[in-house]
Amino acid sequence: MSSRPTSKFYQSVVFRLTLWYAAIFIVISIIAFVAFYMSLEKNLNKRSRTFLQDKVEEFSKLVMAGKAGMLNDEFRRETQSIGVNNVYYSFLDAGGRTLISSNSLHWANLKPNKDLIRMAVRDKKPMFEVVKLPHFRHKVRIIYDSVGSGKILLIAMGLKYEENLLYGMQIIFTRVMLLILCLSILGSWWILTRAMSRVSTVTNTAMSISSKTLDRRVPVSSRADEIDRLAEAFNNMLARIRTLINALKDVTDNIAHDLKTPITRIRLIAESRVSNGEENTNIAPSEYQELSGAIIEECDKLIGMINSSLELRALEYDRGIVNRNLSRINLSEMLHQACDIFQPVAEDNEITITLDVDSEVECFIRADKDLLQRAFANIIDNAIKYTASGGMVRVVLKRKGDSFVVEISDNGAGISQESLPHIFEKFYRGDLSRSACGSGLGLALTKSIIEAHRGSVSVESQEGKGTKFTVVLSA
Ligand code: ADP
């Protein structure tokens, strides 16, 4: 028996499923984080734009009220409260020249964007830009909005808070994800190892089973889950294998028994002639003929048995053979011929054969003539074989709806209730029939032939009273 080498750790289902879980988890987490990050970024942008717009509105009120001169003080006050490095205010003319500004050296590199100034004046709506200034760690958001007669308010604000918040989110997400990833790998590893340990139990049981330990079974828990169903299926398979092995043993025993009898007889015949020959060298030719005849008879029995076995196998595994030889046959004529063939044997045994056919009925069916003849011959042969002298065998053919029913009954020995369920099995022979000639294959072959014609065969019997076989074939 060959067995595969134990699979490596990285080939195990547990390892692969854990990897899959971890990969799925990472993908889902990244998608969730990206969605959250984008929505946070959008809200922060909106917040800073709203702040800048509010400030512009506040200062534009002063300009509209003709108090532009107060802007200088206002700008200084605002920058002191928010932080000189965080915000910058400037009042410009339409050409971008600074009129008033919070005038911080820190913002000296900020050059107003003339295109945006032009667009703000033209469209009368605020224009935004985000720029990176030299010496600034964070980016800067700038608003340009026109106030009154072609003047522009410029406010620039460092995006330190927003960028720090988003960066902090990235750090937190990375750490939390690493932690949860480790936990999920450990968790799924633990769950899968537990689940798979029950599969290992099935595997170990399977590996420990040999033909001598077929009684072993895999333990089934009360959970009734997939693993329990697998264990149950495995146990059922073991039970079926056991039944098959027992049946195989029976068949082997029966074959051995049935081959032994004719071969022993051939040997005895030959042996008796050899010892007779030693004593008397003048053996008459008629005696040789008798000897050969007896040996031929035993050989015929053996060949018959082997042929029946082969035909049975062919019928069981290659049902197509029936379809190749189909022809339209007259069932009534076939039964007449069968009864005629058995008439001499029946007469020898003082048994009456009668055939009762409903003459009104047309009895044509499509069938394999040779096989069907064989099936009926087996039943009639048995009826004669197991009926004592003075008995009778009756064959009846009638039509029932779309089917033909053939009943073959006798008033012979009958079949015991213990034997009745087994008589269609291969090599089964009833106790009484061990003395009669036969192989135990006749009825198995008959059943296969009838079923290959999509028909059915059944039996009723009472020990000591007789037996009735009923064959039903579709018209
Ligand atoms: P066999 O070669 O022994 O006749 P079969 O397969 O034809 O084998 O039949 C199987 C068994 O069924 C027989 O051994 C016999 O015990 C029983 N049997 C079949 N037909 C009859 C019958 N008409 N009367 C009594 N027993 C029968």
C-alpha cells in the first residue's frame, strides 16, 4: 500500500486558510481606512475653506463700510491671536500689489498668484490654492476674494493641524491594523486547528484500518455539523465495504465449492479407470466411451458455470448488449417452444407441464430472443428440478394493462422463508438443492436478463406446497 509523504506545514489547509483570512482582512481593513481617511480629509478641507471664507467676509464688511484703514490693526490683532507663523493677511489691489498686510517676515516668500486674482475679480467669487512654500513644514491654503472696487483680500493659512491629524490617523491605523492582524492570524489559526483536528481523527482512523479492523468507526459527536456528516459518511462506507467483503468471501467459498465437485468427479472417474487399467489391461472401447462421456458431462457443467458467470458480468456491467440484439418476438410462441423443450425431461420425471395463454391477446415485445429464452428456461428448469414425481408445472401468460405477465408455478418442494430473500443472489443454493445439479447462478442471471429488458421478476413460495415466479415485461 502506498501512502503519500506527510504534507509540509506550508501545504496544510490550516496554513493556507489562515493566509487567506489574513489577506481578506487586510484588504477589507485598507478599503475601510481609505474610505474613512478620504472622508476625514474632505471634512478638514471644507473646514479650513469655511474658516478662510468667514474671515474674508469679516474683513470685507470693514472695507465696504469705508473703514479699510482699520485693516492694519485688525490684521495684527488676528495674527497675534492665531499665531504669526500660522496665518497671513493681505489687502491687495487688482494688480496684486500689497496695500496692507500682516507683514510677517515669515511669509516673505509668498507671492500672490496673479491668475487667481484676475479670476476672483472677474468672476466675483473666492479662489483657493494650496501651495508649498520654502522653509514651511506644512502646506498652505490661500484664499483670494474681491472686495468692493477691484481690491483683493488674501488670507493664507498653514495646514499644520489638518496634516498632523491625517498623519496621526495613518500612524494609529498602521499600529491598530498590525495588532488586529496578529490577533486575527492567531484567532483563525486556533479555530482552524481545532476544526481540522477532527478531520485528522477521520484520517487517522482511515489510516489505521486494514481488512482485519473493518469494525473500527470514527467517533461522531452530537453537533451534527459537516465534520460529523463526513465521519458518518465514512462509517457508512466502511459498513458497505464490510458487507461487500463478506459477500465476496461467500462468492469465493461458493465458487470453490461448485468447482470442487465436478473436478473431484472427473478425478475420481479417471482414477478408477487408471486403477482398473492396472488390474485389467483389456479395457473394452465402450468403457473408454463411457469414461469420456462422463468427463465431457462434468466439463460441460464447468463450462456452463463459467459462461453463466461471464454473461452475468456482461449484463451487470454492460447493459448495452441487450440493445444490440433486440428484435420483435412473439412471447406466446417463445413459451410454447420452452415448454416443448422441457416436455421430455418432465415426462421422464412424471411431471405435467401445462401452458395457459390468453389466445385473444397479441403477445409481441421487443427483446433479445436468446437471453429471454434463457431466463424462462432457468425458471422452468428449476420448477421441474425441485418438483417431485407426479407433480405439475403451470405456465400462464396474460396481459395486464401495458404489460405482459408470465407466471410459472409448481407444486414442488417450495422455498424456506430464510432462503427466499437470497435465491436471486449469485451462487446462492438452497439447502435442499445442494444434492441437485446446478451452480446457483440461474436465477441471478434470470433477474439480470429481465431487468435488462426493463422488466421485473418476483417469487412467492411456501415450503412443501410449491413456488410461483412472476415475470412482468412491458408490452
Ligand atoms: P440452482 O442452480 O441451485 O438451481 P438457481 O439460481 O437457479 O440455482 O436457484 C437458486 C436456488 O433457489 C436453488 O438452489 C433453490 O434452492 C431455489 N429454487 C429456485 N427455484 C425453485 C423452485 N421452483 N422450487 C424450489 N426451490 C427453488
